[in-house]
Amino acid sequence: MPPFDSVMAVFIAGVFLSATPGPSMLYVMSRSVGQNRSAGLASAFGLCLGGIILAIATAMGLAKLFAEFPVLVVVLRYVGSMYLIWLGGTMILHARTDAQAELKVARITQRSFAAIIWQGVLVEFLNPKTVLFFALFLPPFVVLGDGQGSEIDVQTQLLVLGILIPLAAIPADVLVAFMGGNLARSINRRQDFRKKLGWIGGITLIVIALNLHLGFF
């Protein structure tokens, strides 16, 4: 099992990333506004399920690589940390621009709940950016006790941490599904709040990345 501080760091990062308006939020919002609240919840469930499947695939693949090439743990620890800093810096640099961008819900085709869930799985699982995020975000939080971790132990850590990411997004996605258009209008009006959220989220990601090496907490 991963240590508690790693669990908390991944969960907090997941919460901030999910709270920032993006493709997933717009997808859930479009379903909620364009069809109904239940469709919005179905899309949120599909995204979560896709994230869990991706977490399982990532854990199985990376654990095998780490067992064969232990040096990859160290390499990806630094690469992943730089990726986190890049994500945080991007959130800060784009905080003002993103806050001024107006959220618009696109017109959609009515679909069955099963089709919506499946679409959500595909949206999450086949998104190259999401795949890259899992591959680079999780390895820095893997802890090898004596420098050599068993494949099962590494796989368990990656699986637990990976599943935390889609689970951390559930509150934000459910809120979007329930509030729908009202949330879009509220977000569009509160530019200062969105800017501050971007800054807080960006700084949080950077602190988490630096803490992996400097041990602030």
C-alpha cells in the first residue's frame, strides 16, 4: 500500500484538477443541460469508470516495467515531478485567460444511458492527454522500501493511487450534473474566483512536486 502522505497528495491534486473547467466538466455539463440530470450523472459515471480502467492498465504496465528496469522509478520520479510543475505553472500562467473564457454548452444528440456511460469511458480512456497524465503523474509517488520493490507491491501502489484520481473527480462531476446550466452561468460570472482557483491549484501542484524531493511535509 502507498504511504498516507502519497495518498493525500494524489487525492488533493485530483480534486484541484477536476475542479478546473475542462473537457470532462464540459462533457458532463452538456449531457446534463442538453438531455437531463440523469444523463449528466451517467456521463460522470462513465468518465469515472474510464479512469479506473486506465488506472488498472497503467498499474499493470508500469509495474512490469519497474520490476524489469528499477532505474525507471528514479527517472520517472524526476520526469513526473517536472510534469507536475509544468501543469501547475500552466494553471498559474493561464489563470487569468481561463477565467475570462466563457463556458458554452454544445448541442448534443440524445442517447441512452448505456451509450452515455460507454461514451464517457471512451472519452476518458482514449484521451492521449489523460494517458500521459497517468503515466507521468503516478510514478513519483511510488515508494520502494529498500530500493527494490516487488512487482506486486508496486502494482498495488499504482493501482490505489490511480483509482484515487477518478474518485477525486466524482464530487465535481456530480455537482456539474446536478447544477448544469446554473453552474455554467455562475462560473462565467465569477472570473475572480476562477482566477484564484487557478492560482491555488497551480501552486498546490508545484508544492506537491517539490515536496517529493525536499520533504516539506
